[in-house]
Amino acid sequence: RYENREDFAVVMQPFFRNTLLPLDSISRPDLSFFAADCFHFSVRGYGEMAMALWNNMLEPVGEKQTYNNFTLDRSKLKCPNSEKPFLFTRRNSGFGNSDLSLEKSEPSVPYWAVIVAAIGGVLLGSL
């Protein structure tokens, strides 16, 4: 819909696609990333997601990171440089008007795993 526009772009940022639940030192879910309801992120969790989103916007289309490693390492925050001082779109990533496949791909996580995780989260939260 917006592929031929010079002044607007829509770019999917897949930083959360293959993210795993952060674990603490004894391999249990690290609840410090979540609010009291165990569903929404805490300030720490939102900080990690904000850094991952920012980094994704500074990565070329086709080379974007699809996970977040929850390290709280501020040095992993990317910055624009003088060579490429912009947010990446399909056009400035080198795809121009070429046919980049926008077809839906097979999800990396089966749909039933999301349902099981949601039910498990509700049960864990109610305990």
C-alpha cells in the first residue's frame, strides 16, 4: 500500500518474534521483567523492549534481529552513524521497488504454544 511513497514507510520490527521468557539464576521465570499482574511489563521489561525496538529500527530490512536477550546491557544500544544516519526502510535497505516477499511465512512458534503459555500465565498469576 505504501511501497511507492517517498514520504512514508511501514516497516515491521520483528524484535519480539523469537524472544524467550527471561530466566533468573535458578532457571525460573524472572518476574522482575513483569508487573504485579504477571502479564504487562515492568519498567525493566519496557526498557528492554524499547532498546530492542530502537535497535531494530537501525537494522536494514532483511537483517533485523528477531529476538531479545534481556541482558540490561546498555552498550548493546545501537546509534546512527555518519554513513547511515537514518531509520531503515525497504527502500533504503537496498530493496527499492524490487519484489521483496511480503507473503505470510510459517510462524516460528506454533499457535497452540501461545495458548498454553497464556493459560499457564493466568494460572501462575492467580497462584
